Amino acid sequence: MIFTNFKEIDGAGRIVISKDIRKHLNIKPGDVLHINADDECITIKKAEKKCVFCNSPENLIEFESKYVCCSCVEKLSHK
């Protein structure tokens, strides 16, 4: 299913993501969104919680807004 919306940017530079899109993508208050931009396009997608080293989504520990899995923490502690 494809959703298309046209939204006006407010004076603070914000846009509103419509309820139907938030519901479809399971975006809730407090979720982190990953925003990319190139010369002509802005892409917004829900950020996945995964290890910054191995990309594992399991056994994560949050450290300064980044995630590291227990396996990588163990490897780092031996170096």
C-alpha cells in the first residue's frame, strides 16, 4: 500500500506525519526516525535498533543513543 500526502512546513520547519502513515508504519511518540537527504529527495524511515558494529537486532545495550549488542561488548572488553 502506498500513502501520499502533501504537507506544509510550519514556521519552525516541522511537518506532520499523518495518522494513517504512522499507524501503517507503527510509529509511536518517542520512536526515532532516520532522515536522509540528497539533492532532490528527503527519505524518512523508522530507525531500527541494531548494533552499530555488527547490525544485530538482539541483546542490545543502549549507550549514548547508540546500540551495541552483548557479543560486541564482550569482544570490545577483550581488546
